[in-house]
Amino acid sequence: MAAEAHGIVIAGGGICGLATALALHRKGIASLVLEKSKTLRAEGAAIAVHANGWRVLEQLGVAAELRETAHPPVTATEMRCLNRKDLIEALAKDLPAGTIRFGCQVAAVHEDPCSHGSVLTMVDGTTIKAKVLIGCEGTCSVVAKHVGLSPLRTIPRLVLRGFTRYPHGRPFKNEFLPSEDPKKVRDLALKDLQCPTEIIELVRESDPESLNLVTRFWYRPPWEVAFGSFQKGTVTVAGDAMHAMGPFIGQGGSSGLEDAIVLASSLARAVGAGGEARQEEMISKAIGEYIRERRLRLAWLSLESFVVGLVVVARSRSPVTRLACIAVLMLLGSKSHKHANYDCGRL
């Protein structure tokens, strides 16, 4: 069976993949999104979107409707919580029919010697050719492996997450309630004992479909983000496939949205410019520009998340190490949410 041929293929229909497809669409560029799920990948609970993420949603034209269902601002940087399902649906609804192909999972990626693009082998055995391939599959990215990135690392941690709404505001502050004993975590979530009233109410009123148990957090160490390979010809990565980080500063989703804007803007300057013979060279150069623009920003975010994670989960109990972590966080402006005061640019 002959392989299908496409211009830009995005592997993964999560937040970053859909945002990238929508950003390209806003620039008049078509793409094909390959999503392994049978429907929109809307599992999970809430997602924190900082001011930098809202700037991207404004660019994508979906911020207004999402603000109607978002939690009210809780910080000066306008960090709001969104139902992940609402965000996914908002990103997908303006995409042209046929942009998302469900039930398609990439099994392997190879270089195409004929067209100088990529050949994707799907789990079902079919093949798809792509002039440009963007890996947005998240933590288990085949595309990330193809460009030379090492596997992500994990932090073992048992967490129950869900989503609920407080129309008149929350009666408590943001808090981590860590526990080394999984049984205590389960009891905390399922029983009325040993639990404050407001937490009991939060669990009771949570959307049942949003509840999910997280047993580990995936992350790419900041030094790999700073020096890792994110490109192979006209193949690159974005979102968690590129820079997965723990939830400790709430920038995983927003930074992936930033990737979408910068990547789409870079590709728009190359796609359609020059003759066919120069397209590969120009697209490869545009991807290189995207990576250079994103690397420093992502390295700092990854470093801040990594250091906060060390403090929060107490992975290092050395007083010297903890003091060093606190000093780094002071320099990064973590307490003031300096990381949210960022604008990735315009489409």
C-alpha cells in the first residue's frame, strides 16, 4: 500500500499538538494531527494557566470563551485553573474538518531518502510521509527518540487530582499535602477522618470524570533542556516531548502553548517561500530558529521547576542542598511568579 504524503504532520493531539495545529491554521497553513486516542484526549483534571499562557490563548482566539469557565484569578499574574477538557475542546473546534485523525499511533520514524522528509510507521502497519514532523506525543515520544533525546526521568509520587469549582471563591490557600504512605493518601481522599472540612467538600464536589491517580511525575532535567538535540532535519519536538517538567511551578501547559506560537511563526516564514528545491533547507533553518528562541526560556523554566521539586518533595534532606535551592529560587524570582511575566510574541 502506497504511503500517504502530507506537508506538516503533528504526532499527538494533546494541548500542545492541537495548539500548534491551530496556530498553523491561523497562519493559513494546513497540518495533519495524528492522535492515538479514539476521541479528543481530554483525560485529566485541571490545568493551571499563567499569564504567559493566557497571552497565547488570546493569540489563538480562544481566550474569551475559556475565561468564562476558568477559576477566578488567584494571583497578581492572573493564574487561573481550567478544566483540561474545556481547553482541549476549545483548541480543537476551530480546526478544519479532517485535521485530526484519531486512532493513529506512531510506532517508528525513519528518514525518507526520496523526498528528504520523514516516513512514519503507524502501529497498524500503515505509513505516512511528512515533509515536516512535529512530535507532541508527550512523555512517551517516538519523535523525541528519533531526534536523539534521552528518555524522560520520573519522580515517584502518589497524588490524587480532580477538578471542582467554587463560584464564590475558595475558603483555603494553595497547599501541598505530601505523604510517603500511599494508604494515607488514599484514606485522605476517600474518608472523612483526618481531613479538614473544606478538603472533604472539595473531593465530594469534584467532577468524577476528572479524578485521576498520578503515581509519578515525568521530567526532563534542565541540563538536557539546555544542551539536548531537538532537531533532525525537518523533524522537531514541542511540549512535554521536548521539556516535560513536574507540576511544581504550573508551567508545563503554558510553556507548551508558547512552543506552538513560536514554532508556527517560524514555519510560516519558510513554508511557501522560495522554490521547491529550497523548501527543505528553509524549513530546517526555521526549526533551528524556533529551537534557539525557545531554549533559554525553557532551560530556566525547567531549572526552576526542578529546584522547587527538590524542596517540595524533600528529595534531598541535606540542609546545605536545601539552602542552595532556596538561593536559586530567590534569584529566579519564584515567589513572585516571575516566570509568568513573559510574552512569546505574536503569530
